[in-house]
Amino acid sequence: MNMKLYTGTFTKKNGDERTMNFVRLTELPEQFLNTRISGDGKARTLAEGHELVWDVDSDAFRVFNWKTVVGETTSVEKEETFLNFSLNNSTQVG
């Protein structure tokens, strides 16, 4: 399965720039999300222009700030294997 991998840079609150390689949550496989999401299921409210994404370098959820983007955000089509997760994975209980 192909997915879009985005690369973008934005300015953080403290003025530092952060470059992030990420996948938008709406484009992640449901099985992948189900293995990473915990909590009570309530959605967090983010400030306008902020988006919760999966940072593939940190292997964690992060917030990308679209309001302070530096330059252009690019995307490429990649196999989902860059997520270190296979949709064919199965968990066997002994």
C-alpha cells in the first residue's frame, strides 16, 4: 500500500525551526493507528493551523504547525513499510 510521506519545516513557539517527516493521521492505516492510540478516546483540541501527525523519525505523534511553515512542504509516495509496520502483521496468543 502506498502512502504520502510529507516533509516540512515550521517555526516552533521558541523561535527554533523544526523539520519533520510525517504522515497525516487521515492517511494512516486504521490498523496502524489502533496499535498506537491509547487513552479515553476524546479528541484533543488543537489551535488553528496545528495538526496532529505521525512523525516517522521520532516514531511518535507530534503537532505540525501549518501557520509557521518555512518554505514548501513536500510529499512523496512511499510503501507503508517506512512506518516499521506491516498490514500483514498478526499477533498470535499462545
